[in-house]
Amino acid sequence: MLGKIIGAAVGRRLAGPNNGGTGALLGYLAPAVARRGLGPLGLLLAGGYVAKKVLNRRRDRRAAA
């Protein structure tokens, strides 16, 4: 039920002034896309974030030396 509420909010925001069927369709599809797509995408984003932190620390240590 929470996914449907969030989907409706996302659909309303994405549709903008076109309060037609597009917003309803996007709101219906948003939870399914989030459920299937955010797992691998989230993992990829988290890995990139960690890699950036590691590289920044290495660069800072080399600059300090």
C-alpha cells in the first residue's frame, strides 16, 4: 500500500501540469521500476561512492606527504 501512495506522488510530480493518464501510468509503474531497478543501480551507486572516498583519501595522503 505504501508503494502505491509513493507511486501516486511520483506520478503526480512527473506529470506536472498534464494531469491526464500519463501521471497515472507513471505512478503505476514507478514502484515496479524502483523494486527491480534500484537494487543493482543502488549497488552501483554505493560502489562508486566508496571508490570516490578511497581515491580522495589516497590523494589527500599523498599531498600531505
